[in-house]
Amino acid sequence: MSQNDYVELLRNVEEALWIAWQYGCIDGGHHKMWVIDQMVRALTADSYKDWVKKYDGREYEWQTGIAP
């Protein structure tokens, strides 16, 4: 892993944690689903669509939830 890749990964983790900090306590399953989706988007960056494709087709399909 290059230094640039490592720095980008750290930024992605920080963004995901910020999303959890800001919105994770909001009630409602549909809002929590949105929080999880936003965290996955932050962590996967450009590979989000590929990640969702791998998830879909299992017992459940990926849901994006409703923004609080």
C-alpha cells in the first residue's frame, strides 16, 4: 500500500466515524439504514457500486434508507 493509499484510507475512516458521530443516535430504522449506507460509501469510496453488487442477491438487497 502506497503512502497516498494509506492517507486516503485514513480519510475514509475518519469520514465514516464522523457520520456515525453526527447521525448514529437518530431514532428510526430507516434513518439508521441511511447512516450505515453513508458510512459504507465513505469507506468504499469509488468501489461503492461494486460493494453493493456483491451484497445484493444475498438474503436481502442493499437499502439506502432515508436521510434524517
